[in-house]
Amino acid sequence: MPITRRTFLETAGATLASSALLCADDAPIRTVIIGTGGRGSDLIRALTTIDEVALIGVCDDYSPHLEQGAKYAGPQAKTFSDYRKMLDEMKPQAVVIAVPLYLHYKVAVDCLSAGCDVFLEKTMCYTVDEAKKLAAQVVASKRVFQVGLQRRANAIYKQAQAMVAAGMIGQVTSIKAQWHRNNSWRRPVPVPKGDANWLKLEKKLNWRLYKAYSAGLMAELGSHQMDVANWFLGTHPKRVFASGGIEYFRDGREVYDNISCLYEYELKGTDGKPYTVRANYTSLCNNAYEGAAELIMGTKGSLYLTSAKGLLFQEKGTDVVSWEGNKDQQTADANAAVVTAGKTLKLSNDPWAHRGAPFEIDIAEGNDTRDELVSFIDHVRRQDTKTICDVKVGMTDCATILMANQSVETGGWVTFPVL
């Protein structure tokens, strides 16, 4: 359909109007958080702004993190170094989990067994087998469960997904995503390297750099963006080929400091015939160019997405070509000759030439970390297990990112596992 600013904003308004907010009801949800490091502290700060939450306990086995979390949580929150003791003593209704990846399965299972509703940070589990077992336990428990893939709560991404579903960019043909940064990902250890406690603290604070505790860049960053691909395409990838390594930060880490992936998705086109969408994903630790973003390309347009802004570019001149002899010399000079059928076809090399003026997804500024927690608490209050990022979504995302790591290790194509 032709896209005008009016139709664009009408679509945006309809999507955002359908977003559910919290239902007013009775007492606040008694909530605790396990893990008060960097991400855990972000979640604590967000939880303290939600009136429907009573944050009654915080837990961490590293005292500096626990002290920091307690400061953010406020004096009403009791502190614990053992989460099992906290579950027994506080008997919370909801638990927010932000521990290192290798602990996700065990902590989540213990919380479900204690009768709690669970918000579990991404990636859902350290292995696909753990994810499958956790999924079965969530279903059996009938508890509310949500994975922390916050783009599912971001108004920009929700609007963009609705636009793709409505056919506003035509048939999706390709996806390009990246998370590029220029830092070592290493956190300082508060004792000198010669100290007897250095190695223990190094692995506690820099667990993301060691394979025994972490699945590296794909789990910590790529999980968000490959979830966007799965969500927008409505399916999981068929297979992946990936290459990665430690090329720059040779500091004892075990996980890659760069990775490049080619995912293949099999879909049905508008003509009902199968076709392949290829999604290219890269993550770097030594160059921040392009930052973190996703580009969803279709036959009628492209969506450029970040957590702070979304842009829609309509394709220009998809059915019009410029032949040799064009009287507009400036246009002719910008074109490159391609020989076909005995004639010279002029196609532009200018990367901006085929982009129309962008439509901005202009919505009220939000906070997707807070928004995902608002949604979780709403589902807890209503005891609605169909959260915005349920266990099936989390399990699919987990398999999607771990198969890329497996491809790097094996040096070949890896197919999506049976779930």
C-alpha cells in the first residue's frame, strides 16, 4: 500500500494503543532479585520505579555487589548471600534472576520449585539441553515465566514488527545486524594479580570471558538481535555458518572477541513458494562503527532499528531503470554501466540513491528494561502465563545463538536442533 505519514502514524498509534499496562489491583507484588551486579542493579533501579512492586529482598554472594544492590533497592529490602535462604524466609511471589549464565538453569528451577513466578535474564540457559528441561519444568509448574529479551517490550520494535507483519516493507529479503563496541569487556579486579584471591575474583567478576561460565558475545549480545530476526520472520533459522576468534584482546580470555554469522531462514513468499532469507550478524570488541542496530530489508522498503530510534526507508524506483543516453548528465555520471541483452543498463553505485526520505517511528521515549518488567508484573498479577517472551521464545533464542558458537567450533554449517 502507498505509505504516507498519516497512514504510517495511524499504524503506529494502533499498535501502541494495544500495548497492555498494569491492571490496578490490591497489594504490590512481593518481589526479590537474585544477582545484583551490573545488570542486576539496572533491574533493581527499574523495579523501584514500579508502584505495583514491593521489592522485599536482594541477594548476591559477592558483598560489594550486594551492598550496591541494597543501596539501590532501599532500606525495606532485606539482604541475603544465599538465595535459597531468601526464598525460604521471604516467600516471594516473583523472582527476578540476573546471575551468570551457567547458573541460570539451577537458580530458575529452585525458584519454580519454591512456587515463584520467574523473570530470567537472557540467554535462557547455558546449554540447549538445560533449556529444554527448564521449558518442561515451567510448563509443569504453571508459573508465570519471562525471559529478559527487552526488545520485545520496546515500543519501536513492537511498531516495526507490526509494520513487517502488515507488509509495509514488502516481502522480507535480508537482515543485517551487528553489535560493535570498542572495549575489552573486562572488569577490574580489586586485588593485584599476585594476590592469592586474584584468580577466584577474576573468574567471578569476568565470568563472561570464560567458557565454563559464559557463551560469549552471542549469548550476551547476539541473543537480543537474533531474537529480533526470529520474531520478525516468525520462525527460527534453518542453519548457520559462523566464524570467530580471539584476534585482538589476547589477555587470557577464552571466548571470542569477534564473531561473524550467516543464518538461513526458510519462509514462504507472497506467491506461496519457499524462499530463503539470509541474516548476517557480527559482533566486535575492537571497533564500534555502526554500534548496535538491525536492518530489516524488504522488496518495498527497509527498517533501520535501534533501541532509541527507528527509521523506515521506502525503496525508490524499483521498477524503473535508467538506460544509456540519459540526458541528465549528473545522473549518468553517478551510474555504473552493466551490460545486459546487448545494451548498457545504468544502475547507481551511490549507497543513498535508492533510499527515500525516512519515516521516523516517533513515539514517546521509553525504557525497555522497565517496560519488560512492567509487563512481567502485569502477567504475575493476572497469572497470565503468555508473557511477551515466554519459555518457548527463550528456548528458541537459546538454540539460535548456541548453534552459532557450535559452528565456530566445528568449522561447518550447523542445523537448528530439535526442541
